[in-house]
Amino acid sequence: QVQLVESGGGLVQPGGSLRLSCVASGTTFSSRSMAWFRQAPGKVREFVTAIRSSVGDTVYANAVKGRFTISRDNAKSTVYLKMSNLKPDDTAGYYCAAARGQVILSASRSENSYDFWGQGTQVTVSS
């Protein structure tokens, strides 16, 4: 079983930055594709970004491209989400997800590609 614990959320002003972390335990982290999703109140959960396990290929939702950066530290079993130039529309619960193995890029945006989920961390962008 894989356990994922997110941290780093909080309240930030528009234009500000945050870095989220997701620590994985009980798993061979380096062999898994990882992703971040988010869910705003009253909306469905949506894909944010994903990173593959091998060469570190990444994919981003159009809404965050150029502002968010996903990265991973396999030695620490941790995936990060650096968020810059935050907007009120970025307000949501952010969830870390892990796949059973490598996910091809074309499937990285689908929730169905991921088998393990964290409990989420809240990000609120407001002045």
C-alpha cells in the first residue's frame, strides 16, 4: 500500500507563490508516475500536472502552464508543486496521486491512471 501526505497549502495573495510537497511511503517511489489534481468547491476534480518516473517527462494543464512547476526527488520520495503568480481561480484542494507504475503521457491527465491518493491540502488565493 502507498501512503501520500501533502503539505504546504495555505492562504496567499494574488500574484503570490506557494510550494506544495507530497511525501510517499510504503512504496518504491522512483518507479511511479506522480500527479497533482485539484478540486474547487462545487466543481469536479481536475488535472493540474504530472511527472513520469523515468526521464521526468512532465505535462501541465493549460490553465497552469508557465506558472506551475512539478518536480520530484526520488531520494526523498517526494514530489513538489511550485506555484507562482497565483490567481483566485487557483483556489482549491490540491491532491497528490501515485500510479502503480509508469504512465504514458497521453494517459497522464486521467484520474483513472492513478491508484493512490493523498488527503489533500487547501490552497486559497485571496486578497
